[in-house]
Amino acid sequence: MKIGVPREVVAGERRVAVTPETVQSLRGLGFEVIVEAGAGVGARFTDDAYLAAGATVIDDTRALWSGTDIIIKVRPPAQNEAMGCHESDLLPHEGRLISLLFPGQNEEVVARLAERKATVLALDCIPRISRAQKMDVLSSMSNIAGYRAVIEASHHFGSFFGGQITAAGRTRPARVLIIGAGVAGLSAIAAARGLGAEVRAFDTRAAAREQVQSLGAKFLEVDFEEAGEGAGGYGKQMSKEFIEAEMRLFAEQCAEVDIVITTALIPNKQAPILITQEMVESMRPGSVIVDLAAERGGNCEATVPDQTVEVSNVTIIGYTDLTSRLATHASQFFGNNVVHLLDDMCGDEGFYVDLEDEAVRGALVLHVGEMMWPPPPIVPKAPPPAPAPPPVVAPADPVLPAVDEPDTGAGLGRSLGGLALALSFAAIGATADAAFIQHFTVFVLSCFVGWQLIWNVTPALHTPLMAVTNAISGIIIVGGIIQGAATETNLSVILGVVAILVASINVFGGFLVTQRMLKMFRK
Amino acid sequence: MENLTNLVTMAYLAAGILFILSLGGLASQETARRGNLYGIIGMVLAIAAVLALAMADTPRPTTLPLMLGALALGGVVGAVLAARVAMTSMPQLVAALHSFVGLAAVLVGVSTFLHPHGEAVGVVELIEIYVDVALGAITFTGSVIAWAKLEGRMSGKPLLLPGRHLLNAAVVVGVVVIGGLFVKTSEPGAAILGLGGLEWLLVMTVLCSVLGIHLVVAIGGADMPVVVSLLNSYSGWTAAAAGFMLQNDLLIVTGALVGSSGAILSYIMCKAMNRSIWNVVFGGFGTAEVAAPSDAPAVEGEVQAIDVDGVAALLAEASSVVVVPGYGMAVAQAQHLVNEFGELMRGKGTEVRFAIHPVAGRLPGHMNVLLAEAGVPYDIVLEMDEINDDLADTSVVLVIGANDIVNPGALEDASSPIFGMPVLEVWKAGTVVVLKRGMATGYAGVGNPLFFKSNTRMLFGDAKDSMGGMVSALRS
């Protein structure tokens, strides 16, 4: 079977779907690869390199489209200005296409392809299951976008990322806030940390905490509990209260940080606005915002897609072609994802659409012209969905319940406790005799003194503390002496004397062993 | 006589203040020794005052030599115990001392019943005696069992009788009912079921003794720090109850101080294990809900063993080392070698610190005492909260005979029985070397994923031998 790799026609697109390296892999799978001349130029792959890898290079675009069995490209089919026609019209009848497609946003293109009875696999629709990870173009591209976002930010940021102490003065490390710890966010964290910045990250999904922390960034939290795990490892839309808490957090953070990188997307929805105009204005002059959601409307109110704008001395970068700005490696990853998909699909017959294969079924948009999208939902298996609370975060649930959530409950408990205390005080006051009440007063006050006192004891001295309290609880010896002396009954005296004996073991033993231990503590 | 009573009361006040200062002194290592001295002065003052008072109106002056003799004998026994005890055996000693307080309280209580202190014996006084004896008996037998468990005379495993909660509840109800009978029969000559007041008091003492035994046998070895602190607390409340009984404010003050102290320590321990006091006392590790064997297979994989030379090579390149001691270090008596190791490493310019988990060992602060005994300076011995954030920047962590307190499952695995317990996050360090006899689980009976992490190396063998090997490797 012949695979055709056309030159990308969208302005600014520098990636190419197949690199010389992947040509070799595809040939290994039994495909013949035909590349349009100049297809790899933007990603720094020469035609010679393709030839050397065993591909055929041809000049004629139309011949490339019509003369091959499978077309593999990066961008969805678009208008080819040079030829004055739409790419989908170049696809032969019952042709096959593998590319990014975003069928939800490109209905017209899908319709055109359907007319041609095409079979189309959208790489952006590969389901997020473990098995399909190697084909997941969105992940591999997000990784690149996250890295590039940091590079772009540092380019526009007039300061160091890492702190420096030099003879010419010192600088503090840049503070970077990353919103959304998906693949792009995590990659951005790693890149920013690599440059030496102090990084904090926020995500609604609790499972992100450990991932964020493992990269050495601080995980920010709102004081509001709601699980953010949506289907397929993406975030879901959160409740109104949560969003309010979240916005307060961002407003606080914006005033502190130098760089904000936003990566928040919700499947098939406009990207949520997380950074408002006021927050932008509250940032220090020279700060930079990189909005990775620019293509879907942006997470920042001031974002202009594909542009760099300045609002009150803050640079806002809305590039939608970040992956294209790292074209060589982006192409390499893209190509490898495609190879894995084809490897999964073909066996030796070339190209077989297996409707039972979750990964293929998910990506399949048109099957010989028949609309297959959206695919039936997959029973979620891989990434942690909501039902069992994800283990990593769970400390938030069982560990600190008393501190975190039931503020009202604790308050209620406290007032109930207070009431009970007041009632028992009243009961004692009403019934007990004066002597008892006097002793009781001493007792309660002593408990409070003890309570205040013991918290000051350093944990390292807890063993000596036990020994010394042990010794002074030997004060029971006083009881033994009183009883031993104040009576004529023989039995009573004997009991008293034995009590003195055992209590004095306590007194002497306790104090001496404490002394011995304390002598050992040295600086 | 009036004057003497007032003088003695003032002496009690002074003693109380000295005890407060004594506990206050323990706030830091610098003031701790002075604190202990205050305690001793307070105690001497109290004993002298009460002796003076007791002798002034005693009907039988001959008891004085008897009492002084008992005091001296007890003093000698106590001094010998204190001088001889190995620092690794501190938990046993503390438990044993608690039992003496309990025993003394029972004796004083019974004695008071036989010869009441005040003129009129009302219901309140009877209840005070009853409570004092009950608390004393529980403290006494509970401490004896705790001592036996810590000393190894008894298995550290929790003994769980069927229906034990019911049993406990029945005993408590029984104690209350007998309390009623006791009050009713306390008049001379009065009897119910043929038993008089004293007999009923003794029946209750036996019941409470059984309760004390039963409560402590059900608690596993790892929970001993909590139990010992709890018994510490009980011994305080017992003394306070005796104070009510004898109408003695010094006993009340001291008892309340000790009682709060033990309660706070128990609370700290429980928090460090993320468990409630109820769970520790009545839950029992290794009971049905845990079912360790079915959980254990969750942890699997390859462990990477290492030998002493390998560790020495690792250490040669380390810029910072953190040592995490656990009960295993105490058992192997390796603390002196650990100190020597620390000195050698510090001599080479490596930063060496010690990380102490609040529940490491069998007594609150036990590890600190052992390290202090070996001569480790206390300013490089840090608490968990002080060091956890630094572990990620540490080159090598040496875990010596610790298991549950470094278990990542406590943070990551919701099904783990120790889930939610704060732990030392040693796996964040460059390399973790675990000194361990074999692959056995810790007291919680939980598998430890730490051993299977890619940056973990296992150094199998006795901790003392391993440390000795490392010290000589560092020397050469």
C-alpha cells in the first residue's frame, strides 16, 4: 500500500506528518511512502533525507493525493490557496485519510469527506486509554506545547527564571503559576523548574497533586472540596461555588507570580475564563501570561489568538502554533504516533478498520463515507475516574477532616461540649458540699495549667517528661504517709506503709532516671 | 497545731508550684535539668511537710521508723532500677513505675476506707474512695501487662477475645452496680448477699484488675507508646482521685498535671498515627477489618539488595545524609554505632541529620533518648515536620529498623490500614538504603512499597552488624 504525505498548506504550519525516521518504520510495516517535495522543510527535513530513508519524493500535489492509498497529514484538510481548491476535494473516491480533524469544529470538512465516501481517522479522537497512549497525538503535542510555552514566556520575560547570586547583585527566582496539570501543564512545570523557577500549579483533579509534587512544584488548593475528574482523564466543569473559590485563589496568585501559563480545557466546550482583566492588571509590570487554550477562546480574558499583546505592561501570548514552533521534534512525535496507529491497525494486510478495536473505533470519523463519530462511549478503564477517591489526594479526606471540612460540626460539638460542661458545673454546684467544690476548683484549674504546660514540652523530651511525671505522681506517697500515721488499726497502717514503699520506688526511680537521661542530651 | 497545718498547706503550695516549674523546664533541653531539680525539691518539701504533720498528731509514734524504713527501702530499689536500666528498656521501666502508682492508690484507698480521714463519711467520700481504688486497680494491672509485653515476657501481639467489647461493657456496668452496693453496705454490720462494704470494695478491685489486664492485652506492640502514655495519664487521675479522697490539694494538683500530661502525649501519638484514641484502645491493629494477608500481595516487585561496600560507595558521593531510626535500631542496640557513623560522615564534611517520627520506638521520644545516650547532638535530631520538606534534597536516607513510619502506602494507598498516617517521605530522597533483617512486615502487618521503589536499596542483616561494617568501611 502507498502512503502519501502532502505538504501542509495552512500558513505557519511547520510540522510534517512523517519524518525520514518514520518513513523507515512505515516501510518496515510494509508500506511504500511517497512524500511531496518540500513537505519536511519547515521541520528541517530535506527531500534528500526522505530519499535516503527510502521514500519517493514527487512534486505534483494532485498526483500525490490521487495516486496513493492512504493520505497522512497533520492539519485537517484545508483550502490549498496555491491550487485554488480544497484539500478534501483532492482525496480520491473511497480514499483514506489520517490526520488531525476536530470533527466537532470542522463539520463542513467532514461533510465534504463524507461525500467522497472517504474513510477518515481523526488523530485527535484517539481515546485516552492506556493502550492507545503510544498513538495519542494530543498528549505528545501537549507535552511539546507545555515546554514551548515556558520558552516563549522566558523569551518575553525580561528577567532570569532561576535566582542568581553574583558579584553584580542578586536576583530572586521567577515565580511561575501553571493552571491545569494535564500533559501540557506538567511539561511546563518540568521546563520551568529546569530553568530554575519557583513553580506552583493548580488543578481541579485531585489525582494531579502527586504528579505536580513529583516534579518539584507546589500544589495549590482551594478550600472547597469537589472531585474534578471528568471522563477520560480530562477535567470536568466544576460547580459555581468551586469556581468562585478557584477565582479567588487565582486573583491572589496573580499578584504574586511573574509568569502564568494556563492550560485549562473542557472537552467540546469553550475554554473557561480563569484570568480576568483585573487579574492581568494586578500583575507586576513585565509579567507574562501564556494561554495554551487560545485556540478555544483562551483562559485569559485579554488573550488574542495567534498574537502577543500587551495589557498594562503584561505580555499575553496567545500562540496557537506552539507545537509548530518546535517543528522537528513535534514532527518526530507525531510521526511515531501515526506509525503506532498503523501498526495497531494493519497486521500484514495493510490497512484494516477493526470496529472492535477501541483505539481505532474512537478515532474513526468516517467509514467509507458513513458517519461514525462520535463513537459509543468506552467503559472507562484506564485513568482514575471518580468513583473510588484517588488515593493520592485522599489525605485531604480522611487525614484532616477535623481541620478542613466540618467547621460547623466542630463548632456544634464545641458548643454542645460547653453546654454539657456548664450543666455539670451547675449540677456539682447544686449538690456537692463546700469542701468538694473547693477541691474540684483546684482540680479543674490544675488540669488547665497542665494542658498549657505540656504543649510546650519539646517532643524530643517526651520520654524524660514521662519519667518526671511518673516521679511526681509518686506524690501518692503523701496518701500513704497520712494513712500510715493517722490510724491505730494495724491493717490500715500496714497498707499505708506498703503504699509508701511502692510509691517511693516511683519517686526515687523516676527522678533519678530522668536525671540520667537529661545528662545525656548535649549539643 | 493550727500553725503547723497552715505551714504545711503553704509547703504544699510551694511543692505544687515547683512541680509546675518542673514540667515547664522540660520545654527545652537547656532548662530540662533545672526542671528536674525543681521536681526533686518539690517532692522533698512535700514529703517533709506531710511527715511533720502526720507525726504531730499521730496516735502511734512508733510508726515513724516503719515509714522511714519503707521510704528508704523503696528509695534504694528505685535508685538501683534507675541506675541499671538500659536506655532501650525505658518503656518497660516507665510502665513498671506506673504500676506502682496504681498499687499505692489501691492500698491507700482501702486503708482510707478502713480508717476514714474526715469525721463524717458521706456518700461523696465513699464514691471518692471507690473511684480511687477503681482507677488504681486498672492502672496497676494494665501497667503490669504493658510492662510484660514491652519486656518480652508476653507476646506483643494483641490478644482479642471474642465479644471483648461486650465483656468490657459488662465489667463497667458491674463496677457501677457494685458501687451502689458498696455505698449501701458501708455502714458497719450492713451486708448484701452476705458481703459487707470492704468485701464489695475488694470484689470491685478484682473486676477492675481484670479490666486493666483485658484492655492492655488487646493492644498490639506498635500501639504501646499510646498505651504507656495513657497509663501515665491514668496514674495521674488516680493520684488526683486520692487527693479528693484525702482532701489533699497537693495530690489533686499533681495528679491533674500528670493526668493532662499523659492525655496530651496520648493525643500526640494518636495524631501521629492518624487514629483516634478509641481506635487505639478498642480497635486493635490486625483485627478483622484489616485482614493483612489479603492486602499484602498488593505490594510486589523486585527489591534491589546492596552490600555494605555498595552503601559506602553511595555515601562517599553523598552531600547530605538523613538517618531514620526505628524500633529495630533499639532492638539491635545499634545506636552507638549509628552515632559513630554520624561522626565519621560529619568529619568528611557530609551533612548528617536524624529524622524522628513521633511514634518511632515504644515510648514517646524514645529514639531521642537513645540517640542522646549514644552522644548524638540534639540539634541535628529533627522531628518529622521539621525535616520532611528537606528529604527531597537529601542524597542518601538511611532507614535503620523502621518500617511503617516510612511507608509510602500511608499516603498513596487508600486501602492500606495505615492510610492517612503522616510518614517520613524518605522515598523523595536521591537514594534510600533500608537496613532490615528480612522482608517481614512492620507491626501494622502492612506491606511496604518503599522497598520496591527504584531508588531504594535493601541492606539485609542485623542493624548492628551492618552499621559496624559501614563504620569500618568509612574508616578505611
